[in-house]
Amino acid sequence: MPTRRERKTIAKNRSARHEYFIEETYECGVALTGTEVKSLRERACQITDTFALIRGGECWLVGVHIHPYSHGTIFNRDPERRRKLLLHRKEIDHLDEKLRTRGYALVPLELYFDANGRVKLLLGLGRGKKLYDKREDMAKRDMQREIERALKERYR
């Protein structure tokens, strides 16, 4: 029986869940050129300072840096160019309606190859955290770590 291929992570935005309350997530495709896909296969890209926006009824990814392909020629594109995100019309309309509400942002969470070898982006609809929310999350994480440490010591 053939094994199902798992998704291969290219890049993660680890600071996104620290900066935002992620309420909904969407899996979307990314419109890339051939040399960009080859570049993603050979080395990682950077998505920490990226965001998505909706202009003219289309969703765009801004600020992602995909390194130029090492064996590319004139077909290498600008590493910082805006890339189109592939979403259904209903999803784009829903996200556009949510983004008009103050405090919401589209944050890329993870870029990966799916089981079919296509580049996908996990996009999160997030609401910005305040400083006290971040402190509260850090306190909860520290408390959970202490509890796990104590339980580990107890069962030794």
C-alpha cells in the first residue's frame, strides 16, 4: 500500500501567533514562476515580515523574500515582488469584509509543499494583541512548563 506523502514545510512565521489572535485559517495557493518553485525546493524563504492584502478583488502577498534560483538566468524574478494568492471568490469577499473591521490583518503562518508538490500558504485572519495579552500568554506558557516539569519529576 503506498504511503501518503506528508507536507514539507518551507518556512514558518513563528512570531505571528505571538503578535496576533488567529481566529480563522485558510489554505491558499501561490502564483509562482518556475524558477521560484525551484528556488523554494533548494533553500528556504523568509516570511516573517510579510502580510496579505486585498486590492481589486484579488488577494496579494506582500513582503515575502524568495531567494533567486542559483541556476536561473534571465527568468529569475524580483525576490521581493508581490505574489497573487489563489482563493475562492467567496473566501476573498469574506476576508475583505472582515478586513474592513478595525484591528484585523491577514497574516501568513506557514509556507509548504502539499502532498501533490504544490506550494501552499496557510493564511490566518488575526486580530492584533496588546502588550498585556502577550504578557498573559507568556505567563500561561511558563506556568504550563512548570507544571510539566513538576509532573515529570514526580513520576521519576
